[in-house]
Amino acid sequence: MLAATQRLLVAGASFTALGVQHITAEAGVSRSSFYVHFRDKTDLLTRLAARLLAPSFDASSAWRPSDGLDALTETFVRVLRLYREHFAVRRACAEVSAYDPAMSQFWTREIRQFSDWTFEVLRVEQEEGRTPSDVDTLGATQVIINGGEQAIVEHVTTRPPESDRVFARELARIWWYGVYRRPADPSM
């Protein structure tokens, strides 16, 4: 049913307009089978979203600043590949989050793990003197996570896959030189 739903979303179906009957017909299972496995459509969507978020977090959190700029670029290449593979699910999550509090809370909770990890990495880098003390770690984390995710979504929905490596390199440079290794402000 997960694969069937993803196929329907990739084909352009709106998640809101997708009925359980349509999903089960595509999957070739009975409607009662749906409810054996899922509480409702939102439960199904959160499981689909986990197929994007879990590997994205694993790829992102495997990188450490000591790995350097090139490794950060490769991390973004992997994340972009995942977003391309699951772009329809990400679109559905945005659609449903706008009106469903459970989906909105799920997405917020899942993104929070990226924020918590990034904040901690920046804090340690700052504490050890590799990231300047004038970096606002909370503000930088918000820009990195929220801005980065929005930029990735925009990129995969508007640009061809051939542009992914260039985009990944640019994103890595912005994070690397803008936060992780930016020069300290001498006036601070």
C-alpha cells in the first residue's frame, strides 16, 4: 500500500483527494486490509515520510565538520537523491500539514531531530574554537535546517537532476563558509 500510494502521488494525485478505496485498488488489496495496517491516511503518509526523513537524517548526521567541505557536498548529493526519489511524498506532507495537526506535529518532530543535531554540532565546534564565537548557534541552526530544507525542495521540483552536484556544492559552501568556518567578526 505504501508503494501504491507513492506511485499515485508520483503520477500527480493530490493526497487529500486520494481515497482509501483508490489506494487499495492500486495496491490490489481490500479496504479492510488498509485498516489492519494503518489507522488512517495520515498514518500511511507518516510512514511514507519516514522513508524520506530517516535516510536523510542518517546521511546528514553521518557528516562531521572534521570531514570537510567535499564530504559535506557528497552528503548533500545523497540527500538530493533521496528528495528526488520521494519528492511526491514531501509534496503530500506539505499539503496535509497545512490542515492536519497530526501531520504538522509529525513533520515538526521529525525536522526537530535535524535541528537538535545541527545545534549540538555547532555548539561543539564553537566550544572547540573551530566555529567563531560570534555565530548565533540557534539562529544559524534555524537558517541551516529550515532554509536548507526549503531550498532543497525548491531545487528538486524546479531543476533537473544534472544540476544536483552544482547545487550540492553551493549549499555546502554556504553552510561551510557562512557558519562552520566563517571568519570571526573582529568587532566582537
